[in-house]
Amino acid sequence: MINKQKLYSRALVSTAMILMLASSTGAALVYITNAVSNTVSVIDTATNNVISTPVGTNPDRVAVTPDGTKVYVANAGSNNIYSINSATHILLKHKCL
């Protein structure tokens, strides 16, 4: 069983990091992993609309490319990585070795 306190702590740290990236790059979208629902929440900061994008099992980390065109999501439970096109929200799955 997953320790809920640890899970919430990780979510808060991930959220803080992503929000800092969004504000420092001036991006209009924020990406937050949701390990329990196996999704990534995409938040449009201009409208506060939220889109949930399904990804692999137990998404754990998010990284945004410097130009903001792609977001990479590492999934700890399914041992893979998804990239999300930030303009279209189309997913591409990548295998990990």
C-alpha cells in the first residue's frame, strides 16, 4: 500500500516545481502529475480550465522542454515515459530500457 503522506508530499513538491517553471518561462499551461488517477492535469492559467490527460501507471515526474513545446512524464509504475505536445495534447509513449 502507498503511504498517503509520502504521496501527498511528492505531489506538492512536483506542483511547486512545475508552477515555478510555468511562471519563469511565461507559459500559459501548467502540468501536474496525479499518481492515484494515472493522469496529468493540464491547467490553462489564463482561463483556469483543467484537462486531465491519461498517461502510464503512477506518473511521478514532469519535465518541460526549454521552448515549451513538449512535456515529458515519467511513469514509475509502468516504467515508461510519455511526451505530450503542449499545443495539441497528443501523447507519444516511449519505452525505457
